[in-house]
Amino acid sequence: MESLNEEYSASRIQVLKGLEAVRKRPAMYIGSTGTTGLHHLVYEVVDNSIDEALVGYCDEIEVTVNKDGSVTIVDNGRGIPVDIHPTQNKPALEVVMTMLHAGGKFDKKTYRVSGGLHGVGVSVVNALSLWCEVEVWREGKGYLQRYHQGTPETEVKEIGEAEHSGTKVSFLPDPEIFEVTDFSFDVLSHRLRELAFLNPGVHISIKDQKSDKEHIFQYDGGISSFVEYLDEERNPLHQPPIYFERKRDAISAEVAMQYTESYSENIFTYVNNVSTVEGGTHLIGFKAALTRVFNVYAQRENALKAITTSLSGEDVREGLTAVLSIKMPDPQFEGQTKTKLGNSNIRGIVESLVTESLMEFFEENPSVVQKILMKSIEAARAREAARRARELTRRKTALASNSLPGKLADCSSKNPEECEIFLVEGDSAGGSAKQGRDRRFQAILPLWGKMLNVEKARIDKVLDNDKLEPIITALGAGIAEECNPQKLRYNRIIIMADADVDGSHIRTLILTFFFRYMRSLLEKGHICIAQPPLFSIRKGKKEEYAYNEEEREAVIRRLGEDKGIIVQRYKGLGEMNPEQLWKTTMNPETRMLLKVTLEDAVEAEKVFSTLMGGQVEPRRKFIEENAKYVQNLDV
């Protein structure tokens, strides 16, 4: 966006309301007090720096995770104003840091587009920190103020001369507020990489002083580079990605897209750099334009003779990787965490801009369009087969318990909220699980044979697969675009596989299936992974269990070293009798479950396409880079 010469001073800082109830209800402002909310603190501060970049005043951002667990974010923007606020009679810096809804984002002359729309970001970070310290370099001088749980400990004081401008924010998350206070270098890196793609030319670095890990991100190719990064593990149908940017009034739409030989659709959308993971009106407009342009072109070329209907949206998006980035004033998001765009006028504007740009590309690149069109027509044929398979699956589901999979041992309760289903690797373990379970609320579905790798299959093959069909039928939620978590027969779906290489492969195959065809179940937190023990340690009649080698050694020491101690390493779930399986892995009072979350859709996309896609080299590289983090490997 263009630079603005409007004055950025205390008079631009508008106050809507004070800092009330943030510490009492933090989830209202940052989404949660778990790891997601913790990392959101960093994003809020970084977003302020990005907003400075959007108006041309910042091109360097540094993030440091310090040894004491605090985080420091430094930018070379204009620096937060420090002169006296005209209505609050306090330095503007103090107003911004201690009052909710105070900031320059409400003044369109200061920030024409902004991700930090609500103005609650940095003040909420301050309120939820044990301590926070802000340094400002502005107009040749440096300033400092320190806070404790959101309250100033010092006045804003001048600390010397400054040859540059910018802001430095350091804070330590309050352990009274957060369940965990350890920042993940990888989670932060993924978001910062994303921001670097979305803001070409901005230099973003991150360093973890505990581990000495460091990344530097700068992508002059912008979102085209983003798409190429996402498609590293796939075979593209064309090079380079299709790219265009168009503006209408104060709204700009930037698109990069590439088709690959894969069957999955991956569209990532952003508004003023905010990731809109639930989509919204801009995504609806983009999809509508894509479908319309393909059908108009196909009809004109008389290319639809092979199918009985026009191309559907799913057909034209098969194998598509796309990034849609919108810049606009006054975006209306759903809630402070900003996951869905609601502005109704954006749908038509985006649809119009994308239609115009795609039509131009189609006219100028007929050979590329022919490749994509042929793939879409093949997808339409598969869709017809999938429709028949889906109708068969839907009929089976509608017939309720009489048509449930024969191997399913259902629970007696019909209340989905209290029910859970174990997807168990192998008939032997399935038999033990059936005997050991609590029949009131626990259902068991044994899995057998080789599971289909859905990363390499179209939906018609998925629906027709005899290993996946029982899972689809038993869950009752539907599949693909028809998947509805509210129709789930079980609130919790637990994947229970052996703690060895084969078990890991089974888990990855099942998770890939859920990610590609039932993603909403992951997003809503319905998927868990059982954590069976690796060791049984017995001494006389006393038996304890260990989930890793460190726990095994601790148990042995507690039982009195090696005198009369028998250690058994479980090679598989089938080695446990029903009572052991219940006690260690199935009893809600004693078991450990790993809930599968989808905090970073971009990174999840990369991991699944790397591990389960057709490219060998990226998979080898991934294993080599991550092998050092493996603690227990059973081969």
C-alpha cells in the first residue's frame, strides 16, 4: 500500500474504553489461555509492526524468545507517539499500552488498512503479562515505560538520543493466566514466514536464545513464492504460478494460484495479513469467479461433451493451491481472533476482480488452461462416481444401527456427547479392547488390512474403499463438503495403534484421511490419539507402566532397582490383556490422550503432503531434519 504523509501523533490515538475485565476473561480477547492464546500475544505485537509496514514505514521486524521465557519484538517503524494525549492527559504510549480500544487503527488517515483493527492487541498483551516493557525511538530521542500486569510501574521517561525510529516491546506471559508459558519456536516461525510471504521485501527474523535456533524470512516474490513453497512436494501442471493483483476503490485483491497433479484443494485466505481460516465473503467471491470462468471457457471451447453436467466448484478446484490476500479498510471479522470475513460487499468485488483477471489469463495462456481443463473434466467424471458412492454411504448411515459395520462393537448410550469410539489397529487388539471397554459409552471399530493413502486417491476411490467405508458409516457425520460435526455419533474419536513404526504409519494414514475429507472434525477437536504404554514393570504382585524409557528407569528406581523386577516391552496392543488395556489406555480416569489440533493449517498442509505425497526427496529431507527429535523409535 502507498505511504501516507498524514501526521501520526497523540491526537490520532482515539480511546473507546479502558482496560476492564481482560485478566478476568482473557479468552474473550485472545481465544484461549492455552498454547494458542499464548502465541497470539506475539502475533498481536507483530501485527502492529506489520501495520507500519503496510503504510510504508517499516521493513525490519525482529522477534527474540529470551532465556527467561519473555519475548522481545523490535521494528523500525515510526515509534508509538509519546506526546500528551489531548483527552486523556497522559502520554500516548501509556494510553495505547493500558487502555482497551486505544490506538491509531480507528483513524483512517493514520492506517488505511490494518490487521490490528480492534485496537485491543497490545494493551491486552500488557494486561496478560507479568511484566511488560516498551522502548520507543522517535524524533531523535528514546523513551521507556515498564508495566506490571498492565499497570504502569514507571512514568514514560526519556532515555537518551536516538538515530533511528521504531518500537521495542518485551513481555513475560503471566503464569497466573496461562496454562503454559513456553513459546514454540516452530509455531512462531510458521506465522512469521507467512507474514514475510504476504509482505514482500519485509525482513523478518526470529531467534530462540534457549536453543540458538534462528530463522530469517524475506520473500521478494510475495505470495507467488508462498504458493511455490506450499507445492514443493507436488508435481505442478504449470510453472510459474498464476498471479494477478487488481484494485477497486480502496480494496485490492492479490491472488497466486497453481494447479498440481494432486487431488486435494488448498486455499489460504488473508485480509490485511490476518489469516481467515474460516474463509468468508472474499473466499466465496473467489470460488464463484473460478467456477464461472472455467465453465464459460469450457462451453466456448466445446469441451464439456465428455460429461453430462457443467463443471462444479469442486471439479475446478481439484489440485489447486491458492493464496488470496485482500487489503481493505474496515474489515468486519467475527470476534477478536478474526477467523472469518463478514463484509457483504466484498463478495461481489472479489468475484468481479478475479473474473476479469482470469479471463485475461485464459485468453493469453491457452495451453496452460487446456491442461487444467482436462484435469477438471476428469474430476467431474470421478465426482459422478463419487456421488453414487456417497448416496450409498448416506443410505447406510440413515438406516442407523441395523446397517452399521459388522465389526463395530457399538456402545449402549445413544447420547453422542458422552460416547467415544476407538479406531483400533488389528483384530487382536480390537478383541482385547472390546472385552476391556466400558460398554456404556465406548465403541470399538477394529481396522484391518492396508489403509488407503488418500493423498494419492480421488474421492470416488475413498468412498469405495472397504477399509475407510466402515469408518465413514460408523461416524455418521458425512464426508468431504457434506461433513457435519453435529451429526457425529461419537463426541470423541480415538485412534489406537501400536507404539511402533507400523502403528505410526497407520495413525498418519488415518489422520491424512481426516485432514483431507473430514477436516472440520479436527478443527472442532473431536480427534484424539491413544497413548499406550511402552513398558510393563512388575515386582511381585505390583505392576506399573511406563510410556518412555525415562519413566521406565524412574519406576525401576522406585521399586528398588533390579531385584526381582521383570520389564516387558510391548511390541503391540495385542500383547496386553483386556484388563491391562483398560487400565493403561482406555480408562478415562487413568489414560493419557493426545488431542489433535489444527492450529496451523499451512504447516499441517505441508506435513501431510510431504509425508504422504508422491515426491520422495522432500519426504527424505523431512525425516532427516526431524529424526533428531525422535525419543522412542521401535524398528
